[in-house]
Amino acid sequence: MNRNYRTALFYLVPILILAAWIDLPSNPAEIGNRHFTTHLGLDLVGGVQVLLEADLPQETAISSSSMDTARQIVESRANGLLGVGEAVVQQVGDRRILVELPGESDPQKAIEVIGETGQLEFVDMGQISAQMAQAFLGQTLLTDYPAPPEVNNGEIIYHTIMTGTAIQNVAAKTDALGKFIVAFDLDADGTKIFRDYTSNNINSFLAIVLDKEVISIPRVSTAIPNGSGSISGNFTLETANHLATTLRYGSLPIPLKVSQSKTIGPSLGQDSLEKSLKAGAIGLGLVLLFMAGYYRLPGVLADMALLIYVVFTIALFKIIPVTLTLPGIAGFILSIGVAVDANILIFERMREELRGGRGLHDAIDLGWRRAWSSIRDSNFSTLITCAILFWFGNFYGASIVTGFATTLALGVGVSLITAILITRSFLHLVLDNLKLVNRRRWFGV
């Protein structure tokens, strides 16, 4: 056998063992800080779907960069606080963002976290009384950046000394009394502003305002020179984490409102998952039987390559990771047929060469070479179609279409590798040393 095929098979074995280990459902693989688990979509495990829309007049122009920043912040919040590692967040058109949270059971909590504007301000309230300071808690403040405070049309506008953009690190913690607080560290500019303010305003009250609502109003008792501080406010662990996550991932550049939301029950998703797995197993089994029955020995070798293809593709879904939906599983099952199609073209060409009197070695190489142009063109046509479907699904927020295109494209890519390297290497490994005489029935010729 050609040394190139030996080398290919030499590298195949350890890669196959690693892929099979990653595929194990009862033992989620972990390498370093990466966890390779199967991510299931909303339609398989249930969850919450929310469509957010820019809360601005239709005539107001919104830049694409603002929408993209908002999408990234919403995705970070969903993954950071809700613990949804496979949140699907897509921009839909020019003004909307589609959020899918598989496994989330509390739609109201999800909406509050992902849609909150998250604009934090540190507001100078001056040397007011403690009773007046307590009265401000939960109230809405008019804030601005001129010299404090100003009166505008009878309303007092309070001076914002610093915004949440100066916060560098933030986390929910407990203080010495065991109460939950939100501790933060400021960047260099924020540290200077905070040091100057606290040094010059001892005994003044500093309101901490989130989206114009006062959430905490501590008294400045001493100068804070190191840029570290904390926010208190009768927090629970959940509300402290909520605020910390909102601050950690920044404020939204544009306000968002909920256009529509819906919840999908997990029982429906589980039933769909079981039926999809059963359909996939039946489809794979029928393909394996057809290949072995019709193409005999080459068909058995193709079945081995096909099983390796399945192992590699599932591992790839975990590594990337790909969020599997019902259409995504359908795309994967369809890609199995595409993988078999390449083998069929090779075997039919190989049969023609055997009937023409070629030896096995020459028949394999000539069959593969003459089938390659058809395999290449058909697979690349499929990949182009997948690219168009993926763009369409992303632009219009059709995650169903996106999932189908993603799994089909990955499957086609892996099938090209198995057809080029694995199937051809298997054929040479097993068939090169066989005599065709008296074994023609092994090849269906």
C-alpha cells in the first residue's frame, strides 16, 4: 500500500479515539477550561424566546454599529447571569434582536436582564439630611453633567460626577456583616475622579443611580484614594448578581423594548428530541444496509468510513459548539446522504474500470479520480446553498434556517474529508493485495 495511505491511517486512529471520547454523552469532555457538551436548541429542551426592538421612533436612524454592540451586550448578559451557555442572539433587520434561551424557565427574569438599559451614574446629592437621603431610594432622578445642582422648569437636575463606564471589575460579594454588596474597581480616570470627589465632599451623600432610579445612597465618610468601592442596597444574592452582570457587560447604546416573547415547554422538546434521534438511527441503519448489500465489500468499507464520519461530525458540533435544533438535526441526517453520495460515485466509477479489465489498484485510483469532479461540484454547490441559507437566517432572525444550514455545511465539509482520505485509504488497505479472480462477486461485478 502507498506510504501516503499508511500515514493517513496512522494519524486517523488517535484523532478518532479523541473524537469518540468527546462524543461520550455520559462523560462531558473537558480540556483546560473548555467543556465540550452537546448544546440543544429551544425546540428540543424548551426555554424562552424574546424579540427585542429599538425603543426609538421609526424615523430615528440607528447605526449598524450600535445595533451590533447592543446584540453583543445582550448575549453577554444572557450567558453571564442566566447561565445559558448556548444562548442564541441574532440581529433581525435594522432594529430588532432575537434572543433564544434554551433551558430558561423564567421569562420575566430573562426579559429584565437582557433588556435593561444598564446606565449607571454616581450622582452628587450634596449635604442633605439622612431622612431626605432615605426618601430618595427607589425614586427617579433627573441627572446631567453641568455644575450641580441646577433647576430646569421647576425640576432639580442633579450632577453626575461619573458613569459606569469607569468601572473595570465588578462582582457580587458579602460585607463584614454578611450582607450582599456589589464591589467594584475603577480605571485610572475613574480612580482620580472618585478620589477627588470623596476627598472634597466628606459627609455628602452620593446617589448610585441605575437607569435614573436611585438604588443606593451612601454617605461619604472618608476619602477613597484607591479606586475601589462597593454598592449596598438591601441586595439578595440574585439582585446583587443581577446588578454586577449589568455593570460588567456595560450599558446598552440604545433602549430596547420587548416586541414579543414566548415560552416553550421542556416536555414538548424532549419528545421531539427522542423522535429525532430515533429517525436519525433508522436512517443511518438503512444507509449502512444498502451500501453493504449493493456494493458488497467496498460498501462495508464505506460503512466503516461513514461511522467515522458520524463520530467526527458529532465531535465537531461539540467543539465549535453548534446549538442543535430540530432543523439542525435534519441537516445532519441529510449530510449523511451527501457523504454516501460521494462513495456511490466512486464505487460506480470503480465498477466500470473493473468491468473494463483494470486491476483493483488501478480501478480504485481511476474510479476516484474520475468521480472527483462530480463530487467536488455537487458538494461545493451544496456549500454555496448553505451559505445563502445561513445569511438569510441571520439577517431575518430565522434560527431554524440557520441551524439547518450550519449542520448541513459542516457535514458536507467532513464528508469531503472522509471521501478523499478515509474511504480511499480503506480501499487500498484492504483491496490492494486481493486477487480479483474468483472474487468478482465481492464487488458486485
